[in-house]
Amino acid sequence: MNRKSGSVLVKGGRIEDPSSDLNGEVADILIENGIITKVGKELICPENVQVIELAGEYVSPGFIDIHTHVFDVEGLLGGYRLGLPADMIGVTQGVTTVIDAGTAGPSTMDLFRKESIEKSRTRIFSAMHYATDGLKDPPEADDPSKYDLQTGIDAYEKNKDIVVAIKARASNSCVGQLGITSIEAGKKLARAVGLPLLVHIGHMPPRIEEVADLMDKGDIITHAFHGKDNNLLDLEEGSIPGFTQKARDRGVVFDIGHGKDSFNLNTGKLAKELGFYPDTISTDLHTSSFHKPVKSLPETMSKFMALGYSLDEVVDKVTAKPAEYLSLKGLGKIAEGCTGDLTVFRIEKGDYTFTDANKNTVQGDSMIVPVYAVIAGSVEMDSNCEFRNLYRALGADPDYEGESEYMALLSLDYLEGRGVKMEGDRLPPFLNHLVAMMGRLRADEHLDGMDDLLDQMDPGALEITDGLMELFERWYPRPDAAERVLVAIHVQTAMGIGV
């Protein structure tokens, strides 16, 4: 990954890193050329270093989400529509590192690198699927012809800088009647390349006992707290089965992997009562889980605080622990010599209702709200910028807030790249229009008329507008003529062309 390193001094933040001697204290962090060089009180800022002045906000190692789907290549691989843009669920949400959980397989790693990793500000690694085509065409591993050990080894050797685990999905919808035999093929690849096996669990076959028995120290079970049958816990007896306890005793790692249908609050509550805590907290964010019920890693962390976990515990499970289990060198800690990845956040108090994958709810009084995302010393998200302050005041649909915000940022970046700057008095009405337009497109509402105005638009402004509209076609129905005209008016105004 060719990433620009930066230098920044973060002053006056409250350190939130359970591994640090300064945990809970207000201190400064100096990052130079992408590396943390000093952590302490009242540090002096060197010349030509950006300064972020805080007022007691929390500063943690950069948040890490070990289960996402960010191979965002619809149209490049036929009907592929699972992955989200990494920056939509990464830096925009204060998350500095994400792991794509098996969307890409050996045959698609080159494309994943080119279209997702190299085009994203968020740091991305891969838990490469053992199935040759990854999740291109599920069921992806129900026939031995769909995976090959040597193909997997070759893909790893070519991409060992980004592959940190091998992914498998132990569910009948993925492996069919092959059951545990197919998952064993994934295990062989993981062992051949010396990486952890990251296994999704779901409905039989294979049986959960077979999956648990297959896992060794350092292997990871994701969706470990779902509400389905084939469960790691005995939900009727309210106990931990022997095979599950033995897996934990061997050092198997248990991950949340919330997803659309893979985390149940009742299971989570029982697990906490039994002292069977998750080792890592992750989202399984993809196109079907983003709006509801997951939304973001900070909201998922807040959900676990509502279940009674402390701030130290939830931060540890998205920083130091995933960095340890996936051998992410330099990440997960605030210490001299570590990579300069930081998440700055505040905790907003209120009355929050959190929902799981099965529409159960829990009440909480705290929400983790990201303020800055710093990657290798480069500030990649600043919630205090003019755009963020304006956007928060627009009243976008809360269910689609993350998507709308990302699309608005993408629009501003696109326009700036074409020499069109939406700033000053032009920015508020433009953002307001984008929010309203996305609401109309989502609801399939149309504005009549204005077709005749297209011919009156400046050709250059209309060309830029149509390029902008192509960005929205990834998510929404094709904007009609009226939407094109209204956006073109904003573009023309910013270009200094009379309307």
C-alpha cells in the first residue's frame, strides 16, 4: 500500500489505550513521518507539523474492524453487489483500518487491490477467501472444483503484504452438503501460509461442534453470538457447551461480526452473564447491513457499552486485540515507534435505543462519536470542518446518514477535481440540495418538467454534472432531467457562469 505519511501533534486529548501507562490521562501525541515519536505531557511542536488542539476528547489507537466487505466492484464482476466503499464505513466513521472478510478470493485479489485498496484512504487488509472466486457467486464452496490449495498459496505469496487471514463460511448456504469437508480445505490453506482461519458460522451443515473442534489457537470464529440454531452456547440451558469451552481454552478467538442476521442481543446478554466475552468487536458491514441494523463500528461499540462493557473493554476489542490476533504490526497501540494511526472521539450522553439483527433492543446512555481519523500521521477525517458542521444541521434521514454524508463528500471531492469549488455561501444550498435529491431518489420520487432547460445549460457545466450523476447511479435510480438541471445550476454558479 502506497500511503502518504504525515506529521501531526495531537494536543490535549485523553488517552484511551488500556495498554498505555498514560491511559485515562490528558497527554500529547507527536507523529512524524507516519510514526509515533513521542507521547507525553506538554510536548513542544516541531516546525512544519500540523497541530490538532483537543479539549479532553478521547484519543485511542486507530479503530480496526476485522469483518467488513469493501470489495466495491459492482459491474466489474457481473452481479457483485455486496461490498461497500471502504471510506464510507472507514475513515468517514473514524475507523482507520478494515479487513475485508473474504469478498475477494485468489482469482480476484489483483482486482481487489486495484479497485478497493489503492483507491481508498482507509487502510485495508484482506482475509482472503479460500474459494477461488471469493463471494462472486455463492454458494462459493459447495463443490471441490471451486477451491484449489495451490491457487490459494500462489495468491497469498503475491499478496502477502495485504492478506492477514484466510476466510471460510461454515454454513449450508455456502458449502452445501460438503459440510466440514469444505471448511477443512480452508484450514489447509491457512496452515500452508501460516495465517489464522477466520470462519463464519451459520446454519448446518456443518455442525457447530465440528467447526469448533477444527479451530486451533489464533483461529477466529466470527458471528459467535448469533441467535440461530447451531449455536456456540446452549440457549435453552443457558450454559457453555463443552466443545465451546475447549475451543476457548485452546486459544480460539471469538468475534462479533454483527451483520444483517448474525448478532442477537439475548445471546450477547447470556454470554456476558456466563463470562463468555467476545475477544473482538466487528461489524460485518455490507450493502444489506449498513443502514440497519449496524450503521458503523462506533455504534456497534456503543451497543456493547449498553450491554455493560466498559469503554476500556470495547476500545481494546477494536484496537490492541485485533492487531494482536491478525499480526498487524505497528497498529493497535499508542506508543513510540508504532504507526501513527489514531481515532479521536467523544462520548455523547443521551437516551439511545440499540437494535440487533433480530429486532431485539437494548437501551443505552452513551454513543461513541468520532471526531478525527488519523492514518500514518495524515488527518483523513475531521468532524469539525465546515462541511461536517453544515451537514449535521441539514436533518438528513438518520437511517441513511452515513451513506448520504459519504456521497456528499464524494461529490465535493469530484467537483474539486474538476476545478469546481463549492465553498462559502455556495456550500450550504448545494449540500441541502444533495440531501433532498438523495431522499427523492431513494423514494423514487420524480420532479416533472425542466427537460427544455437542459439545452440552456452551459455544456461544460452539464458535462461535469453528468459525471457527478454517475457517482449516484451506483446507489440510486438514474436521476431524471430535472435533477440534472438543478445540480447543473449549482455547478454553473460555482464556475461563475450566469444562469
